[in-house]
Amino acid sequence: MEPTPTYFRHTKIIATLGPATESKEMLAELIIAGVDILRLNMAHASHQWVDDAMWFIREASNEVGRHVAVMMDVKGPEIRTGKVDAPIDLTTGSLFEFHIESAEPTGDVPSVSVNYPGLPQDLEIGKTVLIDSGLIQMRVETKDDTHIRCRVLTPGTLGSKRHINLPGVFVNLPCLTTKDELDLQAGVRAGIDFVALSFVRQAEDVRTLRRYLDSLGSSAKIISKIEDQAGVRNMYEIIQESDAIMVARGDLGIEIDYHRLPLVQTELVSMCQAEGKPVIIATHLLETMITSPMPTRAEISDVSNAIREQADAIMLSGETTVGKYPLETVQVMKNIIDSIEPSVKGVLNRAIELKEPKSKMLRSAAVLAQELGDSAIVVFTRSGFLAYVLGALRARGVPIYAFTDVEPIFRQLLLPWGVEPFLMAFSDDPEQTIANALTMLKQKNWCKSGSWLVVITNALANEKVIDTLQLRQIE
């Protein structure tokens, strides 16, 4: 984020890297423009690209003096059709066949292979099959161990390697594919800060990824993408097991009734806030800006809604990977945030359950800072926990300046709402650490002389370390 005398941006911005933005020059401009986290989408990426992208990101960050976090988005279990020699035209009412890769087509109707051999076992007769983001709809008529015969419900043209959605069907695919594991190895070597896992269906998927990251020695935080009916059904247990949640509205809007999507989004945001977990709203926020220099009024309203719901972050996908106006989309995001955030009531999040006395002290700090006006909270953390809780409290108008001496934690603090992290060595003397932090805030124009700050830190009292909440004034 970038300091201004009168306004502090709470909502974070995530941009996806792609051909439109992967050069070092464009990365530097994105970082200056205010992007907080850069996303690497591994659906079509090579490991060499990951290494190059990470090097460019770190170089650009160092040159412009502003750091960003990096999220690797792994593909997860995905069912796709195979290659076709020529696009197949499908007409309503006609029959169409899927066959597993080890079987041959029957030959009497148009057919395509699928990359998941268990599909005939998982699909029941009468179930709906959606292809290519739901553009083509079919219903299962008959099946055997290797073939599925469907009736075409909506016409369309089927090309190669199209994505298949199966609303309400729990497929027995592993949550991490071999490709995902290799991608994660490359990402951990490169130094990723977050891993976004696609199609999270149950809490065990998150635990599986956690075990794999542990085996690689990675402390990357896990962002679970909710994008099918199983994920929605199991959202509570998934949220509890995850470090953060992404409302992945692209596939989710296909997998559930489209008119329920806003309700599910609101439910996920509310549940994340109650559990103190960051939540990201993703997909189609400014979709028309891939080709247009201006957003639609509906898109402006959609982004505004995410800000009013107080999501931690809003994410750009195609807008910054292949779009014509990547920098403009970031500026549009910032303009909408700047207009909408001050209009949101500064009511603290009361849904979050704070169990520890120290956590309850954080709520008191938020109340005090809001009542002081033109104030901020300063917190010192080595795990990031205190700053994440402070962000979850949603004290609008109160910047949370989080100081840490742990570099990975510094970057992971770029996700929570309202948290501005600083990397700084800690002194053995808590008083010296506070003085250093306040000096840094003043020198970097985050605070002006005379401002009162609420400081949460340890202090020594009769040789015992105690938790304290202090009032300090910038000199």
C-alpha cells in the first residue's frame, strides 16, 4: 500500500501474472500501482517460468522499494475432454459419448475421451454434465464401465481439452495430482508465500496439502478455493482447517445455481470473519476490462459489494494476465476502494470468538484506536497471529502497522484486511524496538507528528515478561 495523509486502504489487491504483465518493467508498474499479492496460475505454467517470474518480482520489488507476496495457484483435480481432430457440432436432443482413455469409441455417435478413468463409476444416470464453463449441457442416459452416453440439452461446438463440471457429483480424484506436487516443489524452491488449492471439497484435502508442504519444509499459508457443491457443503470444516479462503466464482457459478452465488459469497465471507480467516473474492470482477478501458456499471457494483462485505482481498485474473489494460484495472480497483471503504460503517466484527486474554486485548486496542480518531495500532509479531486477528476485527479507519523480524511472515501479512507490514530487526530491549518502529513510521510518512498510536507489545516488569497495551505519541 502507499501512504497518503488522509486515507489508508484496507482492502488488498491481488493480480495474476501472465503475458500482459510478466516483464520486469510491467511488474514494477503493478507494484507501484498498489498490487499487494501476485498470483502464479499453474494451469499453463512451466517451472522455468516460475523461477523467472519470482526473480523478476523480487528484482522489481527491490528497485521500487515496495514488496509483494506471491501466491501459487495449483490446478488440483480437473476433468477434461481429450483432443478432437476437428470441432464437433452438437445439436439439442442428439446423443454424445464420453469414453475413458484406455477404451475405444463405440463408433455410432460422436465421441471424445476423458482424462479421468473413474468417471463412469462416479456419474449416475440422469446427472448433468457441463462442458466448457457450462456452455454445453448434457444429461447422462446410459453408461457402462468405460463409456457414458449423454443427451445434448444445449447446442454448441466442442473443441479439444475442454473442462468438465459435474454439479453435485463427488468425484474420487486425489486433491493433489502429480503435476501439482511437482509445481509445489518448484514453487517452494522459488520461495512462494501462499498456495491456493483448487476444488477443495473437504478438510482432509487441506490436511493433505499441509502434510506435503511440511515435507518440503515450506511454511506457505494455504488458501482453499471453494468452487463446487462439496466445498460449499463442507465450508465450515474447510475454513477451520485453512489459513484463508478464496471464493472462486468462475467454477462455483457453474457448479451451483447461478442465482445463489451472491448468497454463498456472503455466507463464506461472514463465516471467514467469524473464524478470523482472510477471504478473497475472485473471478470476473472487472472481466470486460480485458478488452475495454472502462468497467461496466455492474462490475463497479460487484466490486463495491465485495468491499462493503469487507472481504480481505479482491482478485484480478484475465484482466492482468492477457488483458489490454492491466494497470488501468488496478487503478479502477483502487478508485472503487477509495470511494466505498469510507462509507462502510466502522462497526467492529463481533462474530469472531476471542478466547485468549491477549486476543481480547486486541479488541480493546481496536476500540481505543477508533475512539482516538486519526490513530493506528502498532503490533510486534513473529508468527503473524496477532496481526491476522487485528485484521479480522475490521476496525475501519484504523491502520494496523505490523512489525516483524521474520521475512516470510512479513510477506504473509500482506493478505489480511487493513494490515501494513514492516520488516525490522527487534532489539533485546522492548522499549528500543518501539522507538525504532515509531521512527520508521514517521520517516516513511505513515504517521505524522502528534499522532497517538495504540501499541501492543511485551514489556519487562520485575524480570517477568507481560503483555501490554500502551498509548504512544509520535514526536
